[in-house]
Amino acid sequence: MSDEKDKRAPEVQGVVLTEEQKRRRRARSVAIASVLGFLVILFYVVTIVKMGPAVLNRPL
């Protein structure tokens, strides 16, 4: 049974980020989310403007 324990691979921790790297990653995520949100709003506004005011004058 002790032979099985010796053959196991050591546990891998993976990548451990420093506090600075975590802060930068969060800042990038916030920037990307802000740009994406701005583009969504921009496309929405452009679509409404291209339809024109006549879109509101429709029979109900």
C-alpha cells in the first residue's frame, strides 16, 4: 500500500496570482464590461434613430 502513495503525482496548485495581478485583471474586466455596455446602448440608440419618429405613429 505504501508503494501506491509513492507513485501518485504531487498535487498541482495551478497558477497563483499576486494581489497586483488580481487587481489588474479586475480592472481589465471592468473596462471590457463598460465598453461592451456602451456598445449595446449605442447600437440600441442607432437602431431607434434609424427607424425614425414614424415608428411611434402606428395603429394600435
